[in-house]
Amino acid sequence: MKTKAIIFVQPKKVVYDDILLPDPTPRDITLRNEVSGISVGTERWTYQGKRAEIQFPNVPGYMGVGVVVSVGNEARQKGWNEGDRAYYFTTRFGKDLDGKSWMGSHVAEAVVDVCGPRAGGGDLEVHHCEKVPQGLKSEDAALMGLCAVAMRGIEMATIPVGAKVFISGLGVIGQYALQVANLKGAHVTAMDIADSRLEVAKILGASHIIHGKRENVSERASQIAPEGYDVIIDTSSVATVVNSLFPLLKMRGKFVFQGWYPPPTPLDLSVLHTRLPSAYFPCAHSAESVETALGWAQKGWIQSKDLITHVYAPEKAAEAYEMIDQGSDNFLGLIFDWRK
């Protein structure tokens, strides 16, 4: 089965080209992709060749939304039908790409086994394929995997009602963490160095916003939370930023390392020794969190319209990743639209 895909041929080289997918089995559904969301952090590191577990060539992406066009007999017994919409993690690949990467949603068509465990990836409990609720637009579903990533960190930290939460880094995961923490009843302080991202955080309901370069962060934080923050969530992955956050944590507070920290990382953990904290290192996202995120988006409790700043045709993938590689603050959520 031939289809089109976005391919990282080697570090910093992207092509839009044909690939071969295996023939579907009775366990599979086949999908016609509508949109696929870019995980900026993960795909930037992969594009730069810094994710050691991912080989080249590979197809990136792990957030695809597609329409089911065919259903195997076993897949039908699991409740799948033609015309359903699916939010899926990756496709099955032919031998040329099989085993190169755990990603693979930036494809025009996908072959997805829906008869295995609902969560794949072994102990990480990574979601595999969920149905998209009726009435939820595909573009509004496209980044829900990142909402589910934020949910996992918040679930691990068990944020109580009334907690004072500090979120560092207002990319897409940080903005979703803000919304989820609000739904938990927390009082959220949001920090970034980009005015546009702080404006979005204000729209999404941050109790306080702090500009990380123009303001004295420590001074503002001590005014907002004199005893320190109950929970700090870092999505920046920048060691100097993380080190500056540790003194803002209250005694026995909780620190969520929500980013990916490329080794070696010069984190200075000495401050934490005086605060008796709990630290959490979330990774990936569960089937339950993806299903919940999709349901909350359908109800309007979680919104993405202010987060999606760029929509690309797949043929323009090289342009998208060049912008990501440059690290501009002029974008937030990015999606590929395969319908055109």
C-alpha cells in the first residue's frame, strides 16, 4: 500500500515522499488522515538528531486524526466502523521504516491495529487509538495528545483545589497544563519570555502572569505565594530556568519535570534538599488521559483555537521544521492539514 509521508531522511533534512505501508490485517483499520499535530519539543529534538532512540530515516509525529475507510473483521468486533474518526499514535510501517521510530502519524493514510491492548508502549502506558467524539472538529482534536501529556504530570502530582501552581514555559503543553490545573481548582501563575504566549495564558485564565526577562521573578513569586508554591511545573527544559525555580517551591512542595532534558543536564538540586520535596518525571500519555482530553475538548472545557498559530500543507514540512529549529517565539501549536 503506497502513501505519502513526511520523512526525516537525516538530521535537518525533510522530504515529502512516497512510502509503503503493509497490507491491512483483520485486526486493522485503515485511515485517511485529516490533520496531524506537531509535538514541537519531541520533533525538534528528533529533527536535530538528538533523540538517540530514533533512527533515520523516520516518519515523525504522534498525533493524527483520520477518517476510517476500511475495517478488518476483528477490528469491527471491537466497535470500529467505516466513517468513524480516530485519534491515533502511529501507523504500521513496511520493512524499510519498521523499527526506526516509535512515531509515525505524519502520513496521508495509516494502517492501525486496534485489537491489541488499548495502551501500547509497555509500562509507559502510551495511548494507541481512540475514537474522536462526535461534534469535535479535527483541528480542535489535533493537539489533544499534548493536553494528555500535561494531564499525566498533573495526575502524578495530584493537585488539590486551591493549590498555588507555577507553570514555567507556555508552549502548547504549558498552556494545556494551565487549563487542566484551572479545572482542578488551582490558582495558576504562568511564566514565559514571549508576550504573545503570556497574552494567551491570560485569555486561558491564568491568575497571574510573569514575564521571565522583564520582571524580577523571585520577587513577584514571593508576593503571590509568600510561603512558596505548592506545585511547580516546568515545561521549558532549560537548566538555568529550572535551577531558578527551585527556590520558589514551598516546604514539602511538588516539582514536575514536564519537559525533556537532553543529557547531560546541569541541574543544581542542592536547593531541593532543604525543602523535602516530591519530584515527578512524567513521560508520554495514557489512553484514559487522551480520551478525557478529547471529551473535555468536545464539551468546551479545554480549548485549542488560541493555541494553533500555523497550519501547513504536508508539502511545506521543511519550512515548518526550519522555523521550529530556529526556536522562534512567534508560534505555538502547529498542524499539518492533509485534506488539501
